Amino acid sequence: LDSQDIPRDLLSYHKDPLTADKLFYHLKKSSLVSEKLSSSGRTFSLHRNTQALILIYLTRMLELEKNPSLIEQVIIVVENYSERLRENGNTLEMKRFIPHMTHLRDSVKTINKTLMASLNDRLGLLYFSTRLDYLKAKELLEESLKIYQEHYKTPHPKTAKAFLTLGMIHHALGRYEDEKRFIEQSFELYKECYPDENSIEMVELFIHL
């Protein structure tokens, strides 16, 4: 993540609040972090050199280059946390989390393509949900969709969701013909993924038809 303004809530989300409080206590006791309270909650920051040294130490101790699954676990936590922010609808918190997801995406080199696509997918959703940059959201979702289509040889919910999100982005950009095309493709894929038509994804799709 970026070393500045990391949501403290992210620690509690990953572990229980008591464990997060103990960790934060020792970080502050060792003067490794500084804390800040804002309207969107508590955040903490590390000096960039301190963060770099910690990363070097952890990379060696945990042999991260040989164990990419550990990095993948971090990415999944970050993705799920970003989705929770989106569900809560707090635009300010979503905007503040974008630099952290961007930094993570640009820093990791050993994860597989589909996980990188998923990370871009969630990042694109934040750009779209905050109305910060529709074109950036479109670029990220197009990259994800391309990888999904190459990787998944049969209809897959992630591919269908990417089509749906791109349809919504084109709607926001006023490109209604493109919106229709992407929504229709999403609909066909979702029908194959969820034949009973009772999934949350299908309900979301029908809202945009």
C-alpha cells in the first residue's frame, strides 16, 4: 500500500479489532507510525524509508518471491475491503483508498494474470463509483475483460460482471449504443452462469436493462 493515510479500519477488517489494536500499539510504541483522525475515520502513516525497509525484511523472512500466495492473500483482503467501501457508499473513503490499490497493483510482480485483472477490476469500480475518472475506469475494466476472456474458456461471472460494469461506464459517458451492446453481452453470459435467474448479479443486471 501507499505509506500515507492507510485506513486503520483495514487492520480491523483483516483481523479482529483487538488484534489490530495490539499491533497498532506496538507500532506506535516503536515510533514506526503516526496517526491522524479525519472526518472519514482514523488513518496512519509510515515514513517511506521505514516502509521500504520493512518490505525488504518481510520479503526475505517470508520468502515472498517463492511464496506468491502470501501476496495473493493480501490482494484478496484489499479487494474485499474496497468492495465493502463501495457497498457503504462513502465516496470520500473510496477516493482515499484508490492510491493504496494503485500502489499495490504497481508494486506486485509475481501474481497471476487473473488476480491482477481482478485487482484492476476493483480499482476501476472505485474510479467509476466515485465518478472520479470514467475514462480511467473504462481503461481498467477493458484490461480486466481482455484477461478474463483469454483465461476463462467458458462463461464466467467475472467476465459477465466486467461487461455489465463497462455498460454502466458507457452510460455515464453518454455512449448509449455501446452501453446497450455491453449490457446485452453481460445478460447472455449471466444467463449461462445463473440459469435460475435468482442471483444478485442477475437482479443488478435487470436494473440496468
